[in-house]
Amino acid sequence: MGKQSNQFFKVSLLVISLFVLGACSSTSETDESSGDDSQSSSSSSSGSASSSAGSNSGQLTQEQIRAQNALRQTVFYFDFDVAEFQPADRETLTYHARDLAANPSKRLRLEGHADERGTREYNLALGERRANGILNYFIVNGASRSQIEVVSYGEERPEQSGQTENAYSRNRRVEIVAR
Amino acid sequence: MKLRTSLLGALICLCSWSANAELSIQITQGVDNPIPIAVVPFSNESGGFFSEDVSQIVINDLEQVGEFRALSRANMLSMPSGEQEVFYRDWRILAQDYLLVGEINQQPGSQLVQVQYEFFDINREMKLAGEVLTGSVTQLRDIGHTISNVVFEQVTGIPGAFTSEILYIVSESAGPEMSLFRLEKADYDGARPQTLLESGEPIMSPSWSPNGQDVAYVSFETDLPRIYIQNIATGQRRQITNYPNINSSPVWSPDGTKLAMVLSKDGSPDIYVQDLNNNQLMRITDHPAIDTEPSWTPDGRHIVFMSDRTGQPQIYQMELGANSYNVERLTYDCFQCAKGKFLPDGLNLVHVRRETRQSPTYQIAILNIETLRVITLTGTSLDESPSVAPNGSMIMYATKFNGRGVLDAVSIDGRVKFRLPSSQGDVREPSWSPFLN
């Protein structure tokens, strides 16, 4: 008898959680569609996005998924001796810029870093140059200067210690930090 | 993580009792024909026990930074403590060029000691120097270094720097994603370390004032890099700058009235000079490239700095008060040259050098700006932050050894080397004091 009531318990728990999940997704769907409206007013590639929203009312659009994923990436890595961000990051950074443009009250901080090779003070300046590169890209793509703070830590706050190329590559970065 | 680090950042303490880095000196390279000197253990006339062996301190000083080799005590034929007991033949037989003897007296019940020393040239059979030094029993180490200064100057003609001190930064892991940073001061050989500042946020660029009383540095304790000045004896500190963006690289002028610094408030890092009396800020460089790492020529009339205005870091010089276009380039043959600082002779520029694009190795080198000859002083490959001894004879710098940050020192002809590894954490950014009283 104990085993049977256990099973019943488990099944009802499963059913309840499914209901809860369903409720959650419908809430987020409402949020996403209102976000989608503001996106469509500002971006030119939203034509396809709104039409697919019409056909898939219960799920996120491709564009929304791309945007969400892009906003989740907050660390950008750089090549040695280089202050410009990698071309492969351009699309992701554009999403960040548009997100700032769409949400004028949103604030963030760009923290620039360098690997330990070279002198410390040059690395402090290099970290700032990297962060400024991303700052300028954000402004050109619609963000407002007042939304973004820039700080450089040079080589003083490495993500990974050690003298390997792998460690160095993890330290040459700019981090986006919410404020 | 952000909240945790800012809470730690609030933990700024001026402590002298917390665990220090404990640098222990190691000689890594000596000369081929060292000058033979005999240092006889100083006699102890008071019958008590002293915490410091003064004659051993002198031996260590001379062997570490000079070109001396001390005679082993076991080989000594006699143990004189004063001139009347010295027989030059005893020392000529042992092929010694110089002899140092002495005696220490402490009055019973007193903290005062009297150290009498006498220094002899064996070949010319004459006394070169001698005096009585008085101090407290806790100053025996300082007395030893003072005697080393005299011996060194008598033999080489160069004033000794054994009573000088160093500042440096220690960085230690304090847990996952947390570090502890300390600004410490110690004797030139790493003895008697003292913590001047402790912080959960980075500290950079310590710089001694020319009178040896203050230190300027960069602290990230407000989460942003700002310049502070702290009195070494009292621990009193004040924030000097609060400009937007980078505030870094504070360096005192030779007359102690001004601080050169790097500010990026006007778009890119440039060199500025702030007058410490009236807080007036003077702009020195005006260029969209990175201009950083200022230092002063010994006459105080020029600023030396690094700029990457031609694409890669090179070293330049500018006269204070001149037009910002009037910039003279000093380095040409390197892929990157940085952190330039003149020796007291105003002729030799010590700097960090990377020879080629292909090889990212950084070494300490000296460029003579008249002959244009370059000597590379180091064989390691991640060298930075060279700092010159006040007598211009040695350069201390930061490097990596077995993955740890250590301090190395090398004589300016590259022949003598010693190392100051730390017992804990990474040590870096040494700053050698001026001559101290």
C-alpha cells in the first residue's frame, strides 16, 4: 500500500510541475511578445520575426532566441597585441548595443583586461583601449554614452593564472557587467 | 562576485603586524675574480648575546651586491678586534686585500650599544677608515649596513646603498576568485618587511618620494584606479586624484614638488604633471595614442615616457614646458621598448625591451644614449618594472621564476645577480628608495 501511494504522489507531483511550467511559459510568452513589438519598431530585420510570431504563438522566434543567447555572452576575448574585438563577435555585440538602445534605463560597465606580458601600465592602457573599442561600437549602434561606464584592470585581475598560451588567451578580454 | 570584492575592497588596513611576504635573498650569479676581504667576527666586550651578527651582515652585503669574496672564519690565523692586534703578514699570507675588525660594547642595564670598527688595506699596510657608531641594540642591523657602506665606498669609490630600502607589491590568493594585495616595505635585502597597505583590490606603481618619507601609488579600492600619497612613518594617506578613467603611474619629480602621472580623461592616456603644492595640473603629451610610464631625468627638466604613437611602444623624451610636438624619440632598434628610466648619470637608460615581434620575451636592458650601445642584462623572459639603486650600481626588477612572481637584482654591468623570492604569493613592482638618513 505504501508503494502505491508513493507512485500516486510522484505522478501528481509530475502533473503539478507540468502545470506550473505551462503557466510560466505563458507568462514569459507575454513578456516576449511585448519585447518583440519594441524590437520590430527599431530593427529592420524584424519583418520575418513578426510573421513567425504569428505562426508560433507558443514559442520564441529564431530572432528572439538569437538575441537571448547573444545577451548571455558577456565576455569577449582578444588576440595578442590587438585592441580590436574579433570579427566573429560583431553580431553578438550588435545585439548588446540594440538591447541598450531599446532600454534607455539599462546601465552597464565594460571592464577591460590584458594578459601579463608587457609592462603593467601599458596593459592598463591596453585594457581600456579594448573596452573603448566596444564602447564606440555600442554607441554607433544606438546605445547612449551615459549608459556605459568603462574601467580597465590591465593585467591585475586575470581570469586564469599561469604562463601558458591558454591562460594568456583567457585573460585578454572585455567583460560586460550589469550595473 | 562583484559584491564580495567590493566588501573586501572596503577592508583597507594599515597594519604592520599582519603576515608579510618574507623575502629571502639568494645569490644567483657572482663575478670571476672577486676582491678578497677578511671580516673578522667583532668581539663582544659585554659578555651578553646580540640578536644580530654585525660582521656577518657586512659579509652578506659585500658578497650580494659588490664584487667581494669573504674569507671563511675557519681559515683565519688570528682574530684581532683593534689596530694594535693586526699583523698584516697574517692576512697577506691568506691573499686578502682588505681587513675589517671591530668590537661591540653594551653597558649593563642599557639599551645602547657602541660599535667600533677599523678597516685596513693589507697591501699598502694602512688603515683606511674607522669610527665608533652608537645606537640602540635594535639598530645593530642598521649599524652593520652603515659599515658596509663605508667599506664599499673605500674600495670602489661609489657610495654604498646598503642602508636603502625597497617597496613592492605582494599578491596572494585569498580563496576562489579572491585576491589579497599588499604594499610592503623592507630593507634592500628583503629583511624586516612591513605592510604599509592591505586591500582586496589591486595596488600598483609604488613610487618613493625623493626625501624617502612618502610613497605614491595607485589603488583600486574604490573599484577605479586612483592615485594616493601615504606617509611611510605615520601611515597617513590622502587621495591625490579623482579624474575620470585611468589615473595611474605616479612618479615624483627629483625636487619632490610635483608628481608625473598618466590620465586618460581627455580621450586617451596622456602624461600630466600635478604640482603638489597648488594642485595645478599641467598637460605634457597630447596625442591619441597611448602615452604612459613617465619618469624624470636627474635634472628634473625632462620627462621620459613610453608611447605607441608609431604603432608599437617606444621611449621618448620631452622637455617640461615645451610644445607638445617637441618630442624626441630615444629608442629605435627594438620591436617594443618601455618603462624607460635614466641612471643617475643621465646617460644610460634602463628599460624593458622586446626585440622582435615573433618572440614575446621581455628583458631588462640599458641603452647608452650617446654611444647608442645596448646591453641586455637579464636572461629571463618576463621581466618588468626595473628600479635603480640610489647609487646607480644595481637594478632591481620583477620577473617570474617557477611560475611565481619574484624580485631579481642585477649590477649594471650584468655581472652580479641576486634574487628575492617570497615565501608566499607573488611579488612585483619593486621601487628602490633614495639614499635614506
